[in-house]
Amino acid sequence: MTTPASVDTELAGIWARLLDLEPEAITPDASFLRLGGDSVLAVRMAALVRKRLSVVLALSDVTVEVTFGGLADLVRRRASAPGEVRDLPIDVVRRPDPTASFPLMPLQQGYFVGQQGGWELSYESAHFYGDVGLTGVDPEEAADALTDAIERLTEHQPTLRARVTPEGRQYVLPPDAPGAVPELRVYDLREETDADVEATLDRVRREMATRGPDATRGPGLDVRLSLLPGDRGRLHTAMNLLVFDGWSATVLNRELLTLSSDWNAALAPLEIDFGDYVDALQRLPQTQAWGADRDWWWSRLDALPDPPALPLRTDPKDVSPTLMGLREAYLSTERWAALKEACAGRDVTPSTALLAAFSVVLARWAGHRDLLLNSLQLNRLPLHPDIHRVLGAFASTMLIPMELPAGATFTDIATHAQRVFGEHAAHNLVSGVEVSRELARRRDTTRPVAPIVFQSTLGMDAAIGARHPSSVGPLGEVSFSDFYHQLRTPQVALEARVYELNDEMAIVFSLVEELFDPAEVDDAFRELVRLVEDLADGPAWDRTVELPEARVAGDDGLRLGRLDSARREVVAGPPRDDTERLVAQVWEDVLQVPVLDRGTDFFQLGGDSLLAVRAIARLVKETGVTLSVRDFLDAPTVAGVRAAIGETR
């Protein structure tokens, strides 16, 4: 039986473990945020409360502002009256057949379609590439140690054996299947000149950054090792976003380095895998909680603002980017510590403060204060204690309306952003991808509705529970200050990322360079860095923030979010010829609804991008012509698709 004393003791142990504190330091009036917690750690807290106290907390219960005493009282009430919370009546259990296929998650679907050129700003592979410096490498043992580590990790983490089918489903190969284990490639450059070493590293980086691993054709992970003169080296990794999210990338790197450092190292067994989690989530739309979140979002969609109207050099539909441009800066260890302390003193998380700072810069750049931003969320629902250790594409997006108040201090803006973010994050059972689809349907567009993205992984080290090993046996010492990276993600014009590296905070812009004036990008990035430094130093918090007035109507050039998609005019009526009747029949089969009008929009009938890919595959097979996803999206009516087929004959 749960007693008040046992709840306090167990809950104090959970907080102490997550926040790296002694239980005695946790007082009833101490908030999770002021003790160093954030939204990422709060999700792990909910999972541990569910495991240790058999109490399910609603997402709205585990806000970072909650005090220890308040949460303890809430846990006691939930224990005595479990019906009081909107429980998620789903549990993650092992699937009978671990190799059976399972659906793609919503964000995976977006990446899958993007890899086929379906979206503006698409790439043939969505992936993250990075390489890090090594010193003190044992050149005779390093490759063997890394190969062994990859093999053992592939056995431990089934997602390393994941594949995606042409129809848009995923499955896991058995450990002994041909091609299941990613193969290490080694470049022995120890006897090369400095010039040849740099040329080879540049070539490897270019190749891995522009042609990333593709889980539709092979492993979603590419690992390479460069052995350099002077017992130095570089560890190169590229991860397909179809199968790995940012959290998974961190877990994968840590476990790979741990296994590489010790031939006898063993990882704690996993009770579940990503397929088990996705299978459980298929029951989510039947729950009352999911329906309530959908209703909450749907009731607000028509009032959402447009994305920041940033001036453009060209229309995104006319751009075929290869790499995303990069701007990066680092906040020193001292300033990063000061910023965290300043945030805690104002009851805002560092992530929210950075979101507010980015919004201020965007508002000045765009010329208006009402902004619709997209955010990448780590979105691992606390359904099982092992969730945080499992590799997979758990991530989702969340739309955030940032409507900045005029005449406010930065503290006011950050506090407002904390409330807005917390309110929206409490309704994350419906993914941002699904919300964006509905918003696009209402706005009658196939263009990205929120192509400006904010991503924070601050606090992820603490949430995962361990830091990267710095000493890696035969691989030597890892130098995290010597780090190179590139990101390619579809439907994104500009993404701001903040993360911790080597006790510093990194601020990064990843963007499609072809869209923007480079000088404007440089100015915006410098302004963001200056603002963050001022926040760390103190004076910016209480200063009134200068912002533009309300949006002014009018045509002032090509701007993001003000791009009209010219739709082909279609005369309504029944299908007119055999090809239109074929298109209508394929749609009926895919959508499971009648298609009687040649002017009916595929997406208005309930279609989505993944179903569009399946319809296209059927039509290509039936007609023998090439029909691209972009052609389909440009004219998603029976008549429009029929015309596109005719144009490609």
C-alpha cells in the first residue's frame, strides 16, 4: 500500500537521481525547474513515477514549474483515485514477431516522402552527419575494436537493422541476415602528406554529408574511421533521420564509444524496442485523451498566425539544395552556467529563453510580431522505463504560435513563451505533423506551413543519464572541441538549434542558403548570439525589447509564408475518360471513400503524403508513365493528376 511517507521517499529518490542531487536537498517548496529540471527530464520523471509508484501522470501534470510538495500531493491523489487522470490505456509490450513490419511514425512519413522529392526543399536522403577528432589512437587495434562495437550494438539495438519498404512501412532484419550489420570503412592516411589528408577528409565529408545512408536501400547508419599521422584519427558517422532522431543519435554515439572502449563492456538489456512502441501507439487514436488533444488543436488552427515573412531571394519551389548552410557559435562554460542560473531565477527553462530570443530576432527580421514556428520535440511518451534507452525515430514536431507582446521586457516575453510552450506541449498526443496536415488542408496548400524551426536538446545529457565517454580504449581520446557537422532535413528553410557540447552551449543556424540574402542571415545570427550573451551577462532580461508594430498589409517582395500556390482550374463533374476513371478508382482503393468528382482534392478526402505515394505507385504501375510526388502535390485532383500523366507520356 502506498503511504504518504513512501510517496515522498520514492519521489525524492527519483528527483535526486534525475537532478544529480541528494534527497535531503529537495524541499517541499522547491520546483523541478529551480532544481535544474526541464521538459526532457520531466518526461523521464513521469516514466519512473509510473514504474515505481504505479501512478500515471498526465502530461499537464509534469510541468517543469511543479513543486516537489505539489507533485507528491498529486501522486497521492492519483494513487487513491486513479480515474481522476486522463490515463493512456496503452502499454508497450513485446510483439509476437519482432521482424514483422509496422507503420512509419508521422514525422518518418514526412522524411520518407521528402526523400522522393515530394516536398519543396527536399533531399534524396534526410540525415545528420558529424565527425569528431581522436588523439592517442592505437592504429593496430582501433578498427577491430570499432567493428566489434558496431556488431554488438547492432545485436543490442534492433533499430540499427531497420529497413523501410517502398510502400512506406518499416521492419527489422534478424541479426544474422545479410547486410544487417553496418560495415565499417577505414581510411589509412598515416603515411599521407598534410595536403593529401585534408583532401581525403574533405572528400569523405562531402560524400557522407551529401549522400547519406538510406534505410530504404540499406543500413540507416554509416560509420567510417580515418587513421591520421601522429596517432590521430577522426570518427565519421552519418545517421538517416528516417530511423534515428536526435536523442537516438546521442544514445547511439555513447553506446558505440562505450563498447569500443572495452571488449568486455556490456549494455543493460532492453525490455522493448522501437517497433513495440510504435505498435502500442496505433491504439492511441482510440483513446479519449487523444481525442481531447485533437479537439484542442483543431479548435485553435484557424487563429494560428503565418510563419515569419522573411524576405527571400527566390521561391522555395525553384530551389534544389544539396547541403544546408551553417552558422555556429558557442557560449562559454561560464556564460552558459550564468544563463542557466538566470533562467532558473525567473522560472523559465533555458530552452524557452532561447526560443524567445530566436523569436525576437525573427520578428525584427520579418517585420511583424505574430509568428508561427515549428519545433522538433523529443516526444517519447513515458509508457515504459526503457523508452529513453531505445534507438528509433520517436521525434515529432509541434507548432508554436509566438505572438510577442509589445512594450514588454525580455523577462515578460520569456515568461509568456514558457506558458505558451507548456500549454501546447501538454497536448502532444496528436503530433505536429498531423496538426500541420490539417492546417495545410484548411489553408488549401501543399507548401510547408511552418518552415522555420527551433530545436533544443538542452538537458538531454542529464535526461539520458550519462555523458559521452572521452577515453575510448584503442580509439584513444575523443576531442569534442574538434567537431564538424552537417544537417539535411526536408521542408525546412531555416532551423535554429541549441545544444550542449563539452560544457558549453552551441547555437547553430542550419538553412537553405539559396533562399536568403547571406548578409541578412549573418546579421540575424550575430544579433541572436549577442542577445544570448547579454542574457547570460544579465542586463537584457529587464530591458524593454524593441519590436516592430503589427503586420502591415501590402506587397513588399517575395517573402516566406506569402507564397501563393497557383492551382490549375478544374471543371467539376464526373471523370471524363478512361485515365480519369483509373485515377478515381485508385484513389477509392487507397482512401476507401467514393471519388465521384474530377475536381475533388485528394487531401480534402482525407489523404496524406504517404497515401499519395502509394497512389502514385499504383498509377505508375497501371499506366507505365513516370509520375513524381511533386507533380501529384502540385495538382492533387483527379483531373490534375490525369493532366500530369498526359504531360509525362
